[in-house]
Amino acid sequence: MNAQPPTTAALADVDTVIAQALVPYGRMPAPVDVAVLTDHLITHGQQAIARVQALDEADRATFTNSLRDWEYLTAAGPTGTTASVANWSYARALARVVRSLTAGLRAAT
């Protein structure tokens, strides 16, 4: 995404952003809203990744799959033939990984 990352003040709560991204496909937001959700998800994901990387190696092991998925998604970006669907699917995939990271971090504390 070319948009600037959201400021901390404008950053929506992680659970709210995840819930907004995981609504049924029939409730797909407008493209500009998907872009904002994606920016927020990337910011929350980066914050979660930093927290995971700060854990002891043994504790990080439980995050192996989520870390792998995050690396793939952030390297590949949205893929598909229809931009709006690709961007929406990408946001949803990010939301699932951020949800997994967040849940794991909550359980670890």
C-alpha cells in the first residue's frame, strides 16, 4: 500500500480491525476502507511481530506458522485478477494472521 501508516491516535483497536476485516464477503467494504483496514492490520501485525521476536526462543516456537504466514503475505502482497477482491482477500488473510499472533501473545502473558 502506498498510503502512510496510520498514526497511533488514528489506529483502531486490533480486535475491532480484525472484526471489520473478517465480515462475510457480501459485506466487503469500499476499496478505500479496505486500504485503511490493510494499513491498520499491517501496523498491528508489525507490533505483534516485534513482541514475538522479543520472546525467548522456546516461546517463539509456538508462533512459527504465524510468522511464516506473515512473511509470505507481506512479501507477496495482494494477488489475484480482480484488484478489489484481491485486496479484500489480502486484508482478510492479514487479519487471520494478526488474530493468531494476538491470541498467542495474550495467552503468553
